[in-house]
Amino acid sequence: MKVFLVGGAVRDHLLGKSVKDRDWVVVGSTPEEMLANGFEQVGKDFPVFLHPQTHEEYALARTERKQGKGYTGFICHTAPDVTLEEDLLRRDLTINAIAQTPDGALIDPFHGYQDLKQGILRHVSPAFTEDPLRILRVARFAARYHHLGFTIAPETMSLMVEMVNSGEASHLVAERVWQETERALAEPHPAIYFQTLHQCGALNILISPLTINQPTMPAAALNTLDAAVTTTQPEIVRFAAFIINLFASNELIQQPTAIGHFEQFAENIKLPNQFKATTKAGIQLLPHLTTTPLSEEIVWQCLKQADAVRRPERFTHIITAIEIAANELQQPLILTTDQLLGISQQFKQIDIKQLQAQGKKGKALGQAIAQQQLEIINKALAQISHKTI
């Protein structure tokens, strides 16, 4: 029984980055031996065990054989005679196929360390094409290491294109698509993730029915993502700003079918509710907040639709995403995020109890609150107009 550190922990150590999680491969052992040594088995498809003290994952060395479509269509084989090199061979990229012995020696049969030094994302073997999820992983690594000068090997990009053209990429599971996409949004250069997917032809599959019929990604959409990263926005704002801009860049945003397209897109990738609500509101509100004249009625409807008073954090996300997208479209908001937030904060000063004391209730109370909100907006617009003059 021999144990080796593998994968991301070795890669990140060699890059001089902090190691968060460590994964181990065990060669020459059996499930029975692992259990006898106090390990707890957690894997169903193949034997993975938790160390009794560290709780780190130890997987028996295995090989894989393709039997169906998608990333789940594999038969795994584990046995004491499966070698470390055979286990490393099934991995996606050479930089993830480096192992390390307990005394620190590297075992690198596919020259991953050399690719690390040269900044190349290269597939380990032709078996790369058997798992469509690898398209997304390569794009995510490109987004992570772009600032270090990493590029995708031409032969690896060719395989990614082949996977799209053969239909293999169409078997991606929606939940895994979103999982990889959300992780990519947190990387230093998420625009590279989407740019890479567009380059290999996979993006239109993922964002269907919204398609990009251009040889390159719309620059405004990519710049929107970069701007959201530069201003350290959370992933939900990065995503919303990007999709809002993408709808506008494709001239869909003011069409009656815009929301229908978005709803289908959200369903296709199983978009979480928070991301869906924020992005949908942004698509709906952008045309109103960038078109003159901007009346108090339009502002009121926008604040109401965004639920600004009850959900200030969500409202901030919506307006921030709209503002970033609009700026890159060279259609700046007539009211800035701060100005809209200021108006919504004033709404909280309305004395509802006083209105109730005046006998207002039900529909009449709602109308009285709306009237005061409109007056607040009207005064704010007048002040902003005066300062502009």
C-alpha cells in the first residue's frame, strides 16, 4: 500500500499558491484493508475513503472506461494492481496529473510540471473527449490562470471543438454546468471562461436559446465582466451584469420575447432563484432607467418591481448590475446606483402608523404610501436636475 498526494494540491504548491484541500491516491490496497485501518468509505461509484484523523479524501487508484454519454457514462475499475500512472492517465490536464510522494518527490509521467512552467493547459490523453465536463473545467482554469499567462494548447482546443461538433457537449448536465459556471464567476478573469466556451462553440449550447452569431464575443459583455471584477462585485452581480449586457448586445432586451428567452435560458442551466430574480429584474429595468425623460412614475415602478424597500441587498445587486452593464453599453443610467438607493432609503421614513391613525387601511393605505413615495421621488428628481444644471 503506497500513498501519493495528487491533483490540485500538488499543482497549487508548485505554483506557489496556498493549498486548501489535499487529495490522496492509494496504490496497492483494497476497500477491506482501508476499512480495517480505520478509514470511512464515502464513495458509491468508486471507493473513496476519509482518513480517521484528518478526514482528507483517499481514493483507491482506478481506471475508467467509457460506456455512455456525458460525464456520468463511465465504468470505474479499482484493484491492487492498478498503477499510479494508470490513475493519472485518466485525469483531464497534465498540470492536474502530477503526484507527489510523502518525501516530496514528484512523479510526473505526462510532463505537467513543464506545462506549469510554460503556462500551458494541455490534455493528458485522447480520452479527454469522453467527458464533456472537461470543456468547462479547461475554460475555468483558463479564467483562473489568465493573469499568469496561461493559454490552452491548440491540440486541446481542437479536441474541445471536436466534442462540440460530435454532440458530446450536448450531454452536459445542467446542474454541473451551473456549478462550474458559478465557480468560474469567482475566478480572477471570468470573461476568459465565456470567451473560451464561445471559441470552441460550446457557449451557444449552454446559453440556449440566446445565441451569439458572431465570430467573437461582444466586447461590451466581456468588458462588463471585467468591470464587475475590478469593482470586486459578488458573483451574483457579475453574472447579472454580463447577461443583461449580452441581451442588450444581441438587441433582445427591448423585444417582447426577451423575458421568454431568459426564462428558457434560466431553466436550461437550472439557474438558482436569487441569480434568476436579480438578472431578470435587470433585463426588465435597464431600458427604463436609460431612457429619457425619466418620470417619477417610472422610477416608482422600478423601485417597486425591484422590491427596493423590503430587499435592499437584492435591490443593490440589481441596480449595480444594471449600472455596470449600461456603462459598458455607453448608455449610462439617468439615476446612479447611489441616487436610487438614496430614494429607496427615504421610503423607509414614511410614517405608516401615522397614516393608519388617519384611518387609512387596505387599498387606501397602499395608495397613501404610494403617493408619499412619488412625492419623495419627485423632490429627488428635482434636486438632481438642479445639480446637473
